[in-house]
Amino acid sequence: MINYKEKLQKINTFIFDYDGVLTDGTVYPSADGEMMRSANVKDGYAMQLAVKKGYNIAIISGGKSDTMLKRMAALKIKDVFLGVHNKKEVYDKYKKENNLKNDEVLYMGDDIPDYQLLKLVGVATCPADAAEEIIEIVDYVSHKPGGKGAVRDILRQVMKLQGKWFDDDAFFW
């Protein structure tokens, strides 16, 4: 069996679920019906750096809100698919449009709707607080929970391994 660190060498694309991965899974309903979420700025920094370094980053989430779109736009994440009911269908289309192979893709998910995608990608990952069924099938479980640095953890590992993490570009937002 191939060690997950060996698989990281091929990664050029990161796909993340939103709720439970980029957030801790908590939503705060506002008076106007918007579901507010908290996000980790360290995850955000690592995401924008990955984009700057030429990696593809996509979000595929069942959740949907204007704040999610605004957050991703601020981080220069262009491939954002919200309100998704069939993540595999969106993934297959994204993969085809970007001429990607499964072994070039890392996916981080935390719950049952992510199961199918996690079984397809080259490197399957999850936060420390993911559902038990997800933890059982992934290549790597972050030591960080969702919304608390799990995304930065895996981005840092890949970029560091590929020599793109802590260089002169890293100091400028």
C-alpha cells in the first residue's frame, strides 16, 4: 500500500467541502434567514497561497449562502459549487473540464455526503472531528478539527513536500 505522503507528490488540485471542513459545522441563523458561519483565517491564508502557487482549489458543498461566496471570492477561489445535491456529478464534470485524473486530486470532507467522493480521489482526507464512517476510509485524518486549521494542515503538507510552502512568495498576500 502506498503511503499517503507519496501520493501527495501528484496533487495539483484541492477540493474541499465547506461546512465541517472550512467551518466547525456551526451555523448562526440571522433575522433575515442567512446562515452565518465562522471561518479560520489561517485556513484562508493557506488557500489563497495555494491559488497563487498555481494549484486548483474548488469548493463543493450542500450548503449555500452569499457569505460563503464572498469569502471564497476574497480568497480568489473561483470554482465554488454550492447547494450541491450530487457531489460526484459535480466532481466528474469539474474533473473533465480541467483535464484532471483522480490521483491529482485531494478531497477533504467530514460527513456522509462526502463518502462517495472520498472513495474516488487520489488522496482522501478529513478533519479530526469527521464522522466515524469517514475517518475509517480516508488516507489522512488531520490532527485539527474542521474550521480550526484542518485545511491549512493538508495544504501546508502538500506545498511543503512540493517545495512551494515557505518561500519568498509566501510573505506577500
